[in-house]
Amino acid sequence: MWAAMWNNFYNTCVRGISPVTRGMIIFCIFIGALVCFVYSVKGSKKEKMIKNWFLFIVAIVLAGIGIFYSVI
């Protein structure tokens, strides 16, 4: 069951998408990660680098998804 779901997802979302669309998706994911990272450290003091931990974690997750989607 899980293998069939994965194959269906992979064929629909990765293999079936044109390279231009895939590149735009990856670019948007990385821009979203960059924006989240900038807002997570924006306005923080020197001794405390991260101001908003939630946005920092979202940036890390988005970067991971972008890297994973780039590799597969």
C-alpha cells in the first residue's frame, strides 16, 4: 500500500512535471526558506542570534524539503 502511494506521488509530482516547472518550485521553496530565515534573525541582539525560533525551524524544514526535492 505505501509503495503504491509513493510510486503514485513520485510519478505525479516529480517525474511528470516539466523541468522548468520543477525548477520554479525549487526556487520558490528556497526563497521561502530564505525569507523565513531573515525574519527569524531580524532585529535580534548580538548575544541572541535567533529572535523567532518557529520561523527558524520552518526555514530549516523548507531548506530540507528543497534539497530533497532537488535530489530526487
